[in-house]
Amino acid sequence: WFTAAVDNIGRWITPAFARYEMYPRWDHQGNLPWRNGEEVTRRALALLKEAAAQPEPFFLFLHYWDPHTPYL
């Protein structure tokens, strides 16, 4: 299986995937951008193209933070 993920948890799950697409973490001080579904989807679409080029089946993990706080 070709395994890939779009997430920002990092160290806890990175070893489980052949490809791990990290994006910036937010912080409570407002110094980093909030995670958003558009960014996850943009990166996921690129990984889907990569997965389609693989000869084996794939598993794609997408971690959307939009449902979590802060509720903007």
C-alpha cells in the first residue's frame, strides 16, 4: 500500500506513512495561521495525484481541524 497523510501532528504519526505532508501549526497567541480545510484539501489533491501514479492501492489520511476550536 502507498500511504500518505495531510496533518500537522507530526512526530506521533509520521512514521506510519510513506508520505507525510505537514502544514504549519497554529498557536494560541495568533503568531501562526489557523489550520483550515482549504489548505488540507489543496495538499490532499496533490497527494492523490501521487497516489494515482503508484502501482499499489493507497490509503490517504486527511486531518481537518475546522470542526475543532476556535469556532470562528
